[in-house]
Amino acid sequence: MSVLILKYRSGEEIKKGDRVLFHGNPTEVEPVAFDPNEPEHAWHVREFGGGVMILDPMISGRTFIATDQLNDYEDLEFVSRVGT
């Protein structure tokens, strides 16, 4: 199994700590499970195909978006990356 490159609909690569809008709310990307060789994420990639966790404390708390559903989330919008 190879490393997945997860991207927003706009084309930017998804990375932990990204600032995003999720359903119009300012939120943050928590862990990103994409590397089947990384012990912390391998089980998740094998079981669910990987994906991202969005931290939205105002509305939903945490929301997991599976890799195969990312393109369906029109309400997930990249804003900025920490450290860039």
C-alpha cells in the first residue's frame, strides 16, 4: 500500500494544523491518516482508507472525513497553513 496524498477540492495538500473553514466555521485539521507505513496511522489506513479529522469545537466537535469522501465536502475550504 502506498502513501496517499490528500488534497482539498482547491488542490492544496491537506496537512495537520491547517486552518480551514468547515461549514463556514473557522476550524483546524487534526491528525491526517494517509501513510500505511506510519505506525500511528497504519491501522486506520488499512481499516478505513485514511482521511482527516476536523476539529470544530463550536459545532460538531470532531468530524472524520474519509479519503474517498473529501471531494464531496464542498464546505471544507483551505484558509492557511501554520508556519507558512
